Amino acid sequence: MLIVLIPIVLLIVVPMIFWYSVKAINQYIFDHVEYTCRFVVNKAHEGDTIYLIEEVHNNCFLPAKRLMTSIHASRWLEFATTQPNLVGLTRVVTSEFSLKAYERIKRTWHLRCAKRGVYEIQNNTLTLASVFQLSVQSAAIPVNTKLTVFPEIVDMRYMIFSGNDFFGDTVIRRWILDDPFITAGAREYFPGDPMNRIHWSATAKHNNIMVRKNDYTAKLDLFVILNIQSVDNEYEDVINKDLIEYGIKVAATVFDLALKNGAKIQFACNAGTQGESTKTVLTPSGSSSQHVQHLLNVLSGMVLKNIRYFEEFFRNVTVDKKDAEIILLTCYINREMSDIIRDLIRARNNVKILLLDRYAKAIAMPEGADLYYV
């Protein structure tokens, strides 16, 4: 009887000992694998191609033949030469390594930044399979690498149409910021304007007292305001996201232009940002490259959600504005906004309105405001 039981016991015990041995060895190798993953740069612009580096190091005397890594990145970071594996807003990129004893392998991925945003890779998955896959070890490895993608800088010089220059079916292309050596034009006289700024030819033409406008470079004080609502009476989430995304690019372009011309610039928006999604944006005014970098960071993290109705927000952020160049980026103009613009002009501000929706109509536009269609 004992002779019969011995083979049976061996058939059970030996495979179990072998399986536990393989599992222990696989766990030992897995514990000695070091893994890192990082972006080569921490800032980029929309459309740029950057690099992501994966590095694995087998820090033991046994080989790691089937080591697999899974990168969990945003779908807006497009990996070259890989088949897309999208899960919602996450892109999962899997690759395999085969490492000898004490071997280190570095792999470089080419990524295209398809959309502005703040992207973090927090954890990647590391999986090690033993021979015949008798044992599989897997764990989430902290990575914590971050990339800020700034909005694309667009060439608007040939894309802006002045709504003040309509003559029949003709539309004249104009740039939103005036040439520093050219008079900016004329506007209606308001009490308090100096007499030496009266524009006599414009006064005769309009049969009303007109004064010369302050040009852009004389004041070097820009205030850019972005209306996050794509339509009037929009509740929370933006409906037409493409229009607002383009408005964000236009704002980034104005910031870039202000930096090149040494202009002071301030920014406001009735939306929040990642990390402060319940607080509207109102930055201080500044002209340094660090200040513009901060403004671009704000645009990168902008959340497309209205957290305060624009008319109320617009009035509050401009209540004390005087002698400023105000650039309003919006998809529509209603009567309440027109009234606020009229008050701003009376306070000797130059107001330029960039309509992001080419089909929108400006309602009751006040005299003296410049209207552009982007």
C-alpha cells in the first residue's frame, strides 16, 4: 500500500515544489527590477513632437526574459509607430523587454502633443511572466511625470476681419494691435478728454466732436478677457468647444505678441483651471517672460466650464478700468455686454471685440468699439 502511495505523493508534491520555486524566483527577479519613465521636457506647445523615456534595469544575477510595461497616458498624447489602445480619455501603450542579468535598457518614445492641457502620468503597470507563464507578477509603479502643453500660437494677421470696415460685400483685413507709428483713429469726445487731442477732420466728417485714440504702444497696458460661454445663457459645460479652444489659441497669440512688444498684459476668464476649477481667472498685470509663461500655464489648464455668468463677471473685472486697451474674446455680444462696453469707452478705454463665431451678430454695438471677426 505504501509503495502505491509514494508515486502519487510525488506526482502531487514535486509539481507544487516546482511551481512555488518558479514563483519565488519570479518574485525575486521582479523585486530587483528598477523602472523609470519621464518626459524629456516639462513644457511644449500644441502640435510639438516631444520624447518620453522608459528605462528598465534588471538589478540581479537572473535574467528577466518577459517583462512588459504599460504606459497610461492621455489620449491627446499621440505615440508614433504604435497601434492606439484607447480607454475613454486614456491611451494605454504596451511594450515588452527582455533583460539579461544586470542589464539596463532605455527606450525612447516619440509623442505628438495633439491638444493643449496639463498631462500627468502617475502610475505605469509592470508585469513579469516566468517560463511557460507559470507565474505572473504585476504591480503599478509610481511615475509622477508631468507635461504642460501650451496652446498653439496661430498666425492671425491674415485671419482677422474688421467688422467696422464693411462696405457692401467688401470686408477689409486688419490686425488687432495697431502700428505704433500710425494714429489709432478717432472716437467720440467724452468730458475730461484734453482739447489738444481733438481730431478736427473726424469732427467735421461726423458733425460731432471726435478725439484721437491712444495707440497701443503708447499705453502698453492690455487687458484680455475671454468669455468661456460659446452661446448666450449657457449653463456650465461649453457647448461649442471648438470655438472656445480657438479663442484660447487667440489669447495665447496675443500674450506672445505682447511679450515681443514689451506690453503689460492682464488676463481674465469666467472659467476655472485644473486645481482651481471653482475659481474664476483674474491675473495681475505684468510684462516679463515669467508673467507670460504663467498666463500660458493658466490657458493650458483651462477647464471648459462656465462657473459665473459672463455679463456679471465682465462688469466686475472692468469696473475700475481706465485708459486701457481691452481685448474681448467672445462668441456673441448681447445688449448687456454692449452697455458695459459703452461704459468702458466713456472711461477712456479702447475696446476691441474679437468675435469667435463668424455667424454671430453684435447687438447694439456702441460707438467707438472696434469689432473683428476671427
